[in-house]
Amino acid sequence: MKTNLLDFNLPQLTEHFAAMGEKAFRAKQIMRWMHQMGEADFDAMTDIAKGLRAKLHETAIVGVPELMVSQESEDGTRKWLLDVGTGNGVETVFIPEDDRGTLCISSQVGCALECTFCSTGRQGFNRNLTTAEIIGQLWWANKAMGVTPRNERVISNVVMMGMGEPLANFDNVVSALQIMLDDHGYGLSRRRVTVSTSGMVPQMDRLKEACPVALAVSLHASNDRIRDEIVPLNKKYPLKELMAACQRYLVKAPRDFITFEYVMLDGVNDRPEHARELIALVRDVPCKFNLIPFNPFPNSGYERSSNNAIRAFREILQEAGFVVTVRKTRGDDIDAACGQLAGQVQDKTKRQEKWIRISEERS
């Protein structure tokens, strides 16, 4: 088996080359060729000694996921389904905006959690992605859009909000984050790289020490009763513990606030009393809210909150002094919107069978 060099951050790649008898600067050279130039062919790495290139041909690869399907939305959103082997595919989404370009990256094949309103969660779970498969999505998107170091940066922001719970794949995600931030990698700012978590409290504390980037928390409820139902992880890490973890994270966070994501579900969590509960819940956590209109998918069992309900909810939070945005629905015509990513998952959890049975019972 050849070694996939995309699996290594800079310290790991330096150690790998040292074991080969090579100097540390070679790791920096290879990092720049792989990540800044998007080069996978060792022969094209022209400032690398021929002897080392020959050695790399024998022992290593720059292995990225292969394209299965490419789609483009009417609003310019692009979605790629990438092959990660054994019948599995993960989805990566690029969202262009006037002031930035955001790439939404997956961390798992499916998701080990089971948030009831999320299409990815309904797909079940197969495995964690490797570092190469995570960073390979950024590598692939740059390549697909013709990015070179001489071009203006197309992807300015990265969000770990695709398929999976990033902090459930902690080591591989952190290694990929380090590559994104490295000046010999993608050179992204910590403020422009965001990890979204459903609230894995111990891993939030670990991330604060290992690689503090911007943090988004998938909150979605104002009390434990509702959150236990729609985000089952809450039964393990209830809201009081989650709020305390958010406060601890802010000590080293690159931004001075946490973003709370809140999907708006009609009749479930979108009433004025829920907004007032939220205000009390987060009173000690500097934060902003991102309200997300629910994006329907077949047999979800939920409906999107009305525009009037979303507006009233937002106004209550704003009157209390919070910054509140309502996320624009982007890419929903190609199922690329928040909560719609499903990919291709060879489920090991029997969850797909469970939801098929439930949907049949409902009908």
C-alpha cells in the first residue's frame, strides 16, 4: 500500500520525510505543490530532486476522492458527490456570495447521530472520513473551479457543516483543519474556518486546545424537553453543560461569539415562548443566532415555519439585543441546502430501514 500524502499535516509530513532521510524543507515544498498548486503528479513538481520524485512514485500517492456526480443550482451553488470507496459517496457544496465563497465539507459517511429533522441523519452511518478524504474535498473543489495560487481566492471560507458530526471524527478533522490553516497549505484564517457541532462537550474542550477555529453549535431548541426529542445527543450533554462548554471555548476562540444554528420547525420550536426561553438560556454566552428555515425532504415528518413565525421569532431575539440572521435557502433545487445532504451511504446502523418503516406507517 502506498502512503497517501494528503493524510499528513505539516508536522506529520516532516516526520514522514525525516524517516525517508529527507530534510524538513522537502515537506514544505510538497505541501505547497499538493495544496496550493493542486498537483497530484510527482513528475510535475519541478523543484523536487529527481531521486526524491522517483522514491515518491514508488512509495506514495496524492490520492483524492473521484467525482461521481456534479450539479449546479440556478443560484450558482455547486454540489459534488465524491467517491470514497466501497459504494460510499459524500457531498461537498460550494456557495458563492458577493463577499465570499464558502465550501461546506463533510466529515463522515452519513452521520452517527440521529437528529430527526436532518436528511443526512436518516441515511445512517458507515464510517469516519480520513484526513485525505476531508482535505481532498477542498483540494477537489479548488481544482474543479480552476484555482491556482495566482488567481484570486475563490474559496475564502470553509465550514465543517456537511455530512457527519465533525467532532465525532476528532483527530482526522483537526489534522485537516491544520492543513487548511497552514501557510504552506491553504493559508485560511481561523476566523474563516468554522466547525459545526451538535454539542459534543468533551470534544469541544479538546478542540479549544488543539485547534481553536470559529465554532457553530447546532442548538435547534430552547429547552431540554424539545432538544432531547430532535437532537438525541442532548440526553448525554444537556443544555446546561453545553452552555458551559461554549463559555469555556470562547476563552481561545478566534471570534468573540458562538454562532447558534436554529432550524425553524413549524409548531415544534418556533413559538414566541421558545424565543423567550432562548434569551434566558444564552444570557451568559456571547453569541449570535442563525435561523434556518427547515428544508423539506421526503417523509421528514416536519414542516417549515411560516415566514410570519420566523419574522416574529427573529424580532423577539433582536429586541433583546442579539444579532440574528435568517439563512437564505441556497441550492435547494439540487438538494444542497442545509439538512438536505444525503450522499451515498452503505448504512451499518439499520437506520435507513427504520425510517422507511416509520414513513410507511405514517402513510
